[in-house]
Amino acid sequence: MAEISSQFFTAAFRTDWTAQNEEIDTLRPRMDVAIAFFMRFHLDALKTSKKKSTLLKTIDALALSIVEWFPESKIPAEYLLLRSEDQDTPIELGKAKEIAARLSASHPKSPMALVFQAIECLHAGENAQVRLVLLVPDVTVLIIVNVLYLYQAREIFVEALAGYSSSSFQECALCIRVQVELASIALAARDVEGCLNRLALAKKVVADKTMMLGSEGPIPALYSEVKVQFMTAAAREYAAETDKALEHYHKAMESGDVAFTIRAAVAAAELLAGKARPQEALDIIDSVSLSEVEDERMSAAALCTRGWLQFQLGDLQQAQALLETNASKIPPTDVSVRGRTLKRLAIMYWHLGGSHQTAKTGCFGHLLQAAKLTPSDAEIFSWLGKWYQVVAKDILRAEKCFLKALSLSPTEELAGMALSDFYDLQGKYETNVKLWERVTENPETAPTWALLRLAQHLVEQNDEAAVGKLHLVLRNDPMNARYWVILAHVYQNFDKQVSAQRSYLKAIELGEESWCVRCELARIEGSLLLFDDALERIRPVVTGELSNGEPDVTVASMIYADLLFQQAKYLCAEGLYGNAAKNLKEASRMMKGLPSTSPLSGSVEACKLIGDIHCFAFYLSPDDFSSEGSSWVEFISAGRKAYEAAVLFASKGGKEAADGPDTVAAERYYDIGLSYWYEVQALSNVRGIPTSAFSGETGLDTDSSVAALKVKASTNFKLALQEDPSCSLAWNGLALVSDNLLVKQFAWTRAIQTGTSSDATWANLGMFYLSQADTVPTTASLAQKSFLQLQSMNPSNPSMWNGYAMLARRQANSTVQQRKAIEAFDCALQTGLDLDALLGLSMALLDFGASVGESITQAPEHSNEVVMFYLKKYLERDPFNGRAWHALGVAQHRLGLYTEALASYTRAASSTQAPEGLEWNTLVTKLGELSSTLKYTTEEESTLLQKIVAQINSSSSEASALQAIVQAQVLYRQAKGGEALNLLQALLAQDETQSSQSEVVALVGLSLASLLMEQFTSQATGLAAACKKRLLLSIDEAESTLTTRDYLNLRLVELHERWVGAEDTYLTRLQALSQANDGTKSSTLWTRLALAAMDSEALQASSCLAEYLRSSARQMPSLGKEMMDRNFLDALVGLFKAVLEPACLHFGWRERVEAHES
């Protein structure tokens, strides 16, 4: 084929194909097809050849000769145009343009011809701009012309790309020029993604072309690595990717190409200058050597940039020298650079001041020149407006210039802020708002200055849209710590504490070190109960470790003390009274340690905080304040003195008397009155004086000092009402301290009528009516209505539930009401460790535990351990309540903690009014303690029993059964067993009812009969039969699941029958009880039956377990202790199935089990 091709072209060369005759015109199309065929052959051979260089030169020569003797040939012309962009191109650019022109004439849709048409369009645009600069030096006109030519060229390039797929010259897809030029057009249009994509395609085309054709790389003017780096850097800069842009600029500077090095250095410096990083920019400019630059214009541009950087760094003299010397060297054709330089020179003249600023040939003249060159630069008109405003005092022209600047760029901060200030001075607030709204209409371009001012306006209007405006501010500058602080302030204004906290944390992360920010963040974290974080954050300011910004240590100390106080209240609600007391003492020490020179140390606010801190000790444990050299009462008294000092300081402030009610003064007097009331209550508790805020009967009159404090409390509440008659808190306080019932009711009613009544008012009124219910029964309904009203106001107030519980306790003879009382106290405790609820629930469980049923008493939250915990928490707060100590002793006795119970009884006995039954419980507990001791003498027990008998004898006749039981035990210890049995037999015969007393007698009698069966068989047998009959009667008549007492009775009967050898009797009874009414009895019966059958010859355990598996009791739910029995029984079943399998087979049990489980 190569030989044929050579012969063909040799023959074709002999003909003059340029001749114009009919024969040639007829052959010319056929000749073009033949040329295309053989050119295709050579190109395909080139792509597959390993020696591309020689073959490439042959094809170059062939294509050149063809276009000479056959100018209309398409593929040879396209091939040469493609090769014209290579470094080893066979033709010059001029020749390429000539070939492109001929190709365009003969084949106008040829992709390569279209590429050169587009390039000519770009050159025409550049020439048009040069001509226009000389005629109309307006950058706006130049930009419009440039855009038109760029758009036209882009359309031609796109048409060329579209023709690639249908072109007979397939290699046109290897054209590098089209990709590079399209990338340049995209960059000019700031199409970052389009530019980067085209550059990536250009790089791929370069590699493909080198691999397929074997040509050298493209000419540097068209494509080079440094050019790609520079264009990529510019694209990244337009995309606001500063770090990536700088990275590519640095790579361009390292290329060794002097022109691109200078251009990249200037571009990088301008980028950094715009980011307020002038020193880094100056370092980049200084890193390149301008002495190697032959182009004076490029050197002048670099030096002007250096001068501007010197200005930004404060070196005005050096900046002036560089800008004045090099501004004139920038050619008029470079309109944008010249306009920018003149603007910068004008700004520098402004800052030089003097004649440079005021003379029209100085700052003003250069601004006018810059405005003519670059009339689209908004900053120029901003400075012109400022010149008219400050120098010329021409407000009208200044305003016009500012408006012109904003019309060009709404983000122009100088013009916007100046114009906004104009409107402020002129009182045009609505105009100002419209200005902010107009320039921020487009969120993408909304300027920061306007967003900040509009956000402030929205905050003042209580419009949460302010948050959205600040989000736009942060989108413009997300690393600005100051803006994050502002956002936090706005969030805080709208009570969005979590968002405010996060914003403050972000500001600190970005370097915000202001002590004010730390304090504000600490306060927010305190409101979010993050007290440890808050205290840790503000501690460096208090200790002086943080000195940035000259922090006010006094303010920080007050905030720190307030945080400690707030944490103390939180710890108190959690029951951590000791930790709360530590916080109060530390807060008090800090407040009292404020420097006397500080105006805050003697301020009303500081005294108020000290009063709050000290008076809150009333709600904590008195014992925690006894180790500081002062007592609990003295600590509270210090709070009252602080409140009084606050009133004194306020009166010295010289504030004019208000025309109407003075709510602030009323609150101050209320604080004093309340602190007196706290002191009255604390002192009364310490001295054991009974007090009640809801009844007129108190023991305060017996102590003159306490009575005097109460009078002062009343006086201050009245003073508060004089300042503000509608102060509901003062009315509430007056009701508390009044001894007259009518006054109490009137005061609480007035507190409600003021319309600002608090939870405490309704709670106190309800308790007041409840306390009078025994005297006036109708007040119980009023109490209930008060609690209902409290529930509608605040359903989380524990006083409401306490009130419901106490209303239920008034009908304690009803089991339903007993349960309601316990449930209500439970609800109260779900809101927190309320003091009244702790004591109320504990007393209700102790009083009603025997009657409310096991579903309540066996619940985990009602166990004796929980009751003991509740009482201990109560006594931490009120260690002077003898009744609570007595109840704690009972709970400890039930848990077998006899020593601790006796200690509690001792504390109860030390109170002024010993609780009823204390002596009796003490004796019983001593007996329990003695019984639990391994080494004790009969004499000790007898002595203790005699004391118990004496105690019973001194009580009413209702204790006859108990007296007989104890007397029987005394007789038993005195070896008079027969008399003891007769005594119990007679007592049991007398009580024919099924009372709980007769059941206790039966239990004791059966136990004693078992012990004396061998010595007094006849008497013991008779008593045992009577006792068993009584105990089993209650079991047989049980209508539901057996109670714990029933199981205890059954267990005792079982032990007795085991003792006397009547195992058949009890086994038969257990089996009958287990099988009777299957599904209604507890699985505990099955457990007892299985355990009893293990050592029985009459009943096989395997058979018993098989019956259990068939029963429905296995699926019955179990609660409390029954669950342990159920688990034990299930484990026993598994044990028999695994270990006793042979026996199971022998008795046929396995088959029965498997049949059942299947």
C-alpha cells in the first residue's frame, strides 16, 4: 500500500490541479477522495508504528506538498493545522493561518477551520480593545466588547467540538488549542468548574497526542505546565479557595519562567492583601527578583503592588515613593491595573493627610482619573464620597457618590456604613432599614456591614430572623470570632441557650480570649446545669491567671459566686446537702473577700447575692454549718444583715421617689422579711419550739427573742406592701407570720387577687385550709380546690401532691384512701426530694403497711431500705424532728439494725416532745438486740421482759393480748411451761373472732406448743390443734393469691407438723392447696411442696414436679420475693431433668414431661 501511495502521489503531482478547465473540475472531487484515502492510510500506520519520528516527518512533507499542488485537499490541511500547535511543527503560524483560510473557504464546517476562526475572533477582540482604549478609556465599554468577542469565539469552539465525531479527520480530537482557549474563556467568565474541566481535558489531549502521533509537546505559548498552574490558581481564587490558589501560585513561581513567576507573585500578593495578610504578601513579592524582568510594565505592576503592601503595613513614605514612581509606567492600554493603581495612590494620599488629602491634584484628582478608567469600581466612588463629606463638606454629592458605589457593589462597606451613618444623623431610621434590606436582598452577595445592622434592627423588633442574617455574616467570614460572639448574643436574646453556648465555644476555638466572653459563656453553662464546666471556665479570670483585656476580677468573682450558689440549689434538689453547703460557704467567702476599693463590693447587687447565699442555708443540713466557728442560725442571720445593708445602700443612692408602686423596693423589704422568717424557723427548730405557719397556735411566745424576730418579719412584709400594695410575695409572707387565722386567710386571698400569685400562695392557702379541716370540716373542700388550682398552674409542684396525700390521710380508716395517700406522696417525690414528701411517704408506709396490701408494700420503691433512706435524707435537713427519728428507729428495727434503731430512739427521746410509743419501741428493740446476740443470760432477758410487762400494764386495756403473750414468754423462761400453755389456750378461747390479735396469739401458741410438746404433751397438743385451726381458717377462706402472712402461717404449721412427725398431713395439705383452683395460687406453694417432698417417702418429688409442669401456675406472673421462689423452682426442675434422668425414666416422668412440653 505504501508503494501504491507513492506511485499515486508521483503521478498526481505531474498534473496542474490549479488549472481551471472542465476536465480538472470533474476530476478534482475524485482526487480529494483519493488523497483522503491515502492520508488515512499513512495516519493509521503512524499510530501503530514504533518508529513514529521518521514516519511523522514523512507525513509532514507529504501533507505540505499536497497543499501546494492541490490546495483544496481537506485532510492534509487539517493535519497541518493540528501540527501547527506542536513544538516540531512543519509550518509557521502565518502559514497555518493561510491554510486555515483556504480550508474555511472550501470546507467551512471543518472542525480545524472553525478552531482557527474562533482564534481569529479572539484576536479581533483584543485589537478592538486596544483601539477603544485610545478613543474611550472606559473599562466598562472594554469589558462589554471583550464579552461579545469571547461569547462569539466560544460558540465557534463549541461548534468545532460538535463536528469532531462526524469529521473524516478523526485526529481533530487531538487539538490542544481548543481545550486551552475554552478554559481561558471559562476563566474570564469565572466558570471555575468549566475552566478546571477544560484544563484536565487539555492535559489528557497532550498525552494522547504524544502517544498516538509521536509529536513533541505543544508550544509553550499555547500550553505549558506553568500556564496550567497559573490558570488553576486563578480559578481556585475565584472559587474562594485561598489555600489551594496560593499553592498553585507557588508552583507557578517555582517553574523558572520569569514572566509567569512575576505574574504569579503579583497575583498571590494581591490575593493575600485582600485577605488582610500584607506581610505574607510582601514576603512573596520580595521572593522574586525584578532585576531579571525585561518588561517594564510587568516590573512596574509588581512594584505598585509592593507599594500598596507597604501602605497596608503602615510605611506610608515607602508606599508613596513606589506608587508615585511606578504608576506612570503602567501603559494606558492596561486600563484595569492603571485604574487600580491610581485609586490606591489616592487612598494613600488620604492617609498622608495635609495637602495630599485636601488638594484637588492629590487624593481627589487621582480618584477622578481612576473613576474615568474604571468606572465600575465601587471603592473609588466610596472614597470620592468620603472626600466630599470630610474635605469639601458637600453632603449632597457625598450621598450621590455613596449611592453610586452601592449601585455598583452592594457589598461596599465604606459607602454603605457612611450612608447609613448619614441616615442616622438625619433621623431617617426607616430609610436606613430600607437601605439594609435592599443591599441584602440577595443572600449570595449580602454585605456583612448591612447584615450586622439589619440583624440589630431585627433583634430590637424581637424578630428571630436576626439569627438568619448572622448566619449569612458567618458564611462571608466563618473564621471571624467576633461574629460568632455576636451570634451567641443574639441566641441568648431569644433564650436559645444551647445554641448560644455552641456559638461562644466556637468563638473561643477561633481565638476569642475576652474575659467577658468567658463570663457570659459560664453564665449560660450554669443555666444549662453544666456547673463544673462553667466554674472551670471562669476560674482563671477570678484567680488572675487570665489577664488579657484587663479583666474586672470583681465582676468575675460575683459571677463565680452566683454560679456556686446556683449549683448549691441544684445539689440540694439532688439531695447532696453537704456539697451544697460547701458551695454556699465558698461563695460567701468569695463575696466577702471582694476588694473594698471596688464599687461593686458595697453595691446593692452584691448585698442581695450575699443575702441569697446565706439564707439558702435554711434548706440545707444544720450540721454542715457547725464547723466554721458559727452556727447554722448565725449563717442564716448573716443573710438577713446583707439584705438590710442592700436597703441601706439603695436609700443612699439618692433615687427619686416613684410616683407609683416601687416594685424593686418592695422586693428588698420582702427579702428582709423572709430572712427574718427563716431565722425564726431555724431558731425554733434548734430550741425545740413547735411552730406552724398554718395555725394560730405556736410556742413562739415562750421565747422572747424568737417572738421579736417574728415581729420584725411582719414589719418588713408590711413595709414591702407600703412600697407596692400588689406585691403578692409580701402578702404571702404576711400570712405566714400572722397569728390571726382571719388575717392569714385575708392575706393569702389578697396575694391571689393581685394577679401575680405564685405556686407558694396556692400551696400555702391549701395547707392552711387543710390544717383547719378538723375544726371546720368544710375547709377540706376548699383545700382540695386550692390544690387543683395549683395543679393547673404548675403540675410539677410537690406541694400539690403532698396536699392530696394529706387529704387522703384524713380518711385513714379506708384502705383505698391509705393507698391514695401513698400514691400521692410517690408522685410528689417524682418531682424531687421534697422534704414533706420524704417524711409523709415514710410515715404512711409505716402506718398503713399492714393494711394496704403486698402490691404496695413489696414494691421496690416501698421497701424498708427505701423508707430508711428517705428518713435519713429528711433528718439531714431537719435533725430536730423527734417524730422522724422515732420513725427511722422503727424502719431500722424492721431491718434488724437494732443498735442503729436504739441510737435513733435516743435522738427522738432528746427532743422536747417525745413521740408516743417511743419507750415501748425502745424496749422491744432492746429485746431484739438481745435476741440477736449469741451470748446473753436468761436473767438479762427476764429483766427486759419484766420491763415490757410493766410498760404494757401501764397502757390501756386494749393491749391484753400482747400482755398475755409477753407473760407467757416470761413463764416459759421461768420454767413454767404448763402455765404458759394454759394462759395462751384461755386467751385463744376467749377471742372467737378472726382478728389480727387472735392470729398473732395462734402463731405464738403454736410455736410454744412445739417447744413444750415433749414436756406437756396433752396441753401442747390441745393448744396446737386450736392454733392450727385458727391459722388454716384464714388460708382456706382466702379468695385471692395468698398473702405473705398466709405463707408465714402455713410455714409455721409445716414446721410444727414436721416437728411432731405428721409429715403426711402437711404434704397432703400442700398438695391439695397447690392443685385447688390451679392458676390462682402462687408458685410459692409449688416450691414448698417440692422442697417438702424431697425427704418424704410418701410423695415422690419427681411426680410433684411433673404436676407443676402441667399446671398453669408456671405461666402466672410473680412479683417481689415470689420471683426468687419461681427461679429456684425452675432451677430445681432443670436439676431433676439433668441429674435424675434414670429415675425419671423409671417412674415414667420423662415421657410425661416431654408430652407436656410438646
